Amino acid sequence: MKKILITILIPILLQSCVYNNEEMLYPRQDSVNNISYSETISKIISNNCLECHSNANSDIYANGNRLEDYEDVKVTCDNGKLLSVLKHKPGFPKMPLGKDKLSDLLISQIEQWINEGAKNN
């Protein structure tokens, strides 16, 4: 009886250990492939950062930290602040301020773009 029970339970337990990550099984078109400033990064920045970091508002809300165009974003990438604030690293303000942290996908897209040279493409 004990052997039968073990024979039945082992396959059940092994099947329950399967890790199915939907994004790995069915990758989205907008994952971390073909990241460009114009098609990906500028849209993330526009949708999540420009409320405070636009040229018009940065002096009032963001200590003059602008993210309006490629040159502004590149400076913030080069000094390491962009990823640090988005990843909520200790010692950096958590951005976007007063809102939920960006999704892991958006942060990974920005990180990949930076790792690939933060090109103006």
C-alpha cells in the first residue's frame, strides 16, 4: 500500500513543480527586443516622467532635472541616476514620485537600451 501511494504521489508532486512564466512561454512583441530611443524609451519617459521632468515643469517639480529630449535623458543615464531612481535603489528618490514603481518590463527595456550604448535611434 505504501509503495502504491508513493508511486502515485511522486508524479503528482513533480508536475506541480513546473514553472510556467507566461512572458517566457508567450513573449510579447514589446519585450526587450529591438529597443530604440524613439520607439520605446521616449514613450516610457513621456508616459511616466514628463509630468514633472518636462522643460516647463522641471524647475518647479524636479530640481531642474529634465528628461524632455534625448540629450537630457542621455545625461541622466550616463551619471547612473535614471536606473537608480527607477529601481528604487537606496540613497535615491523613488521615481515616479508618488506613483507605483514602473513594471519590471519597462525598467528592463530602459536598462537594455542603456547597456547597448543609449543610442539616439
